[in-house]
Amino acid sequence: MVLMCQAQDSTQINYNLRKKIVLGGNAIAYTGTMLGLYNLWYKQYPLEKFHFFNDNKEWLQMDKVGHSFSCYYEGVAGIEMMKWAGYSKKQYSIIGGSYGFLIQTGVEVLDGFSAGWGASVGDIAANTFGASLAISQSLAWDEQRIWMKYSYSASPYAQVRPNVLGSNFPERVLKDYNGHTQWLSANVNSFLKEDTKWPKWLNIAVGYGADGMVGGHDNTYTIDGVYYDKTAVYTRARQFYLSPDIDLTRIPVHKKGLRTALIMLNCLKFPMPALEYHTNEGMKAHWIHY
């Protein structure tokens, strides 16, 4: 009996320590991130009364889908951290899954007080969707069956406006929305009966992208006082995709470090054949799309 109590106490102390590490580490990281953003980005602009601005029509909403993606994965990471710390299913789902929303909302607050920007209702809505997707699946199934994923293919438009769309590959991966595709990738096996022959790792994914954009609202812009109108040169269009995908988290591994790596890599859509519907050019087939 004494030995059993000692073992239970040891386990409890271990989880208490893990909770302190997770909560303390995240508090420090969040504070440091917000202070760093303010000093590096917002400090150069004057502060004013908190205000909103409407950017919902920019970039054919690709930036909004990107917000959802970021919030979703920050939520997935938060869930895994809180699960490791020993919280209950409800606690790690809601608290951990809200990590992305809390981080991105902090950025929106800074935007709202900055004269250079404003808080965006569209961004907040997109953040809410991403966090809700992570939280709801964790609560319902204690796993993620529908993943948000990302892929990038180089586009020719970044060369036209490198200051906006990126002057090198790392910048373009983040800023060139023409090359982005955002996906919802569903694990079919997890929705079927246990005796199904559908492979556990094979997903079906639907994707969304956009094309022909060299400006946020339209294809006109000004550089050093010179006005450019690329409306007749580049036609803005939406792209919709259907493609198989691989769920890396369904690959059986025993090492925790390898499992963590697979969860992190699962944010990327696996290169596979795809059907595309382009709103200007119609249906297309790709042997490999990424």
C-alpha cells in the first residue's frame, strides 16, 4: 500500500511539473512574441483608437484561408501539449485547441490600435473556424479526422511584384497567394466500419487556390509614384481541387519523437494526382499537383 501511494504521488508530481512547464513556457513565449511584434513591426506606426477595417475582398480570400490554417495547426499543437501535461479530454481540447485563436487575436488587437492597419472581422472569423475545427474534432473523436493542409507551387506573378509577393523562395512560400493551395483532407477510413478495406493512411482532399493576382483588391498598383494597370494582362480566378492524400499520422510508429515529426509534417499536402476546376479555364487534370 505504501509503495502504491508513492507511485501515485510520483505520477501526480510529474504531471504537475508538466503543467507548469507547458503553462509557464507558453506564457513566456506569448508575451515575448507580442512584445517582439510590437517593437519590430507596429512601433513605427502611431497608435490610435481601436478600429476595424474591411479587407474581406483582398486576394480572393486566400489570406483568410491562411488564417484558418495557422489557427488550426496552432490549436493541434496546443492540444498535443495539453494532453502531454495530463489535462482531461475536455480541458486539452478546449484550452489547447484555443491556442491559435488566442495568438492570432493578440495580433488583431495590435492591428486594431495601429494607424497602419485595423482589426479585421474577416480574419477573426477565419481564426474562429480554424480553432473550432481542431477543438470540435478533439471533443468528438479525440483525434483529427479532417486536417487542414497546405501546398505551394511557384507562380510567375511574384516576379512582377517581388516587394509584395516575395523576392526569394522563403518569402514567396509565405506571401505569394497565387502559388498557395489550402486543403481539407479527410481520413475516409476513420468514418467507415472497422472491417473496411479502405487503407488507414489514404485520405481524400479538396483544395482551394487563386490565380492571376498582383494586387490585393485588383491588379492595379503604384510603385514610386508610377501607376500600373495589369487588369488586361492578368485575369484573377479561383481554383478548386480534388485529390487523394496521405495521412502521415496514420502510419504506425512507436517512437514519440517520430510521431511528433509526422504530426508536424502532416500540415503539408502530399504530392498526388489532382482534378482542378479553374473558373476561367474550366476543368484540368494534373498527374502531380503540389
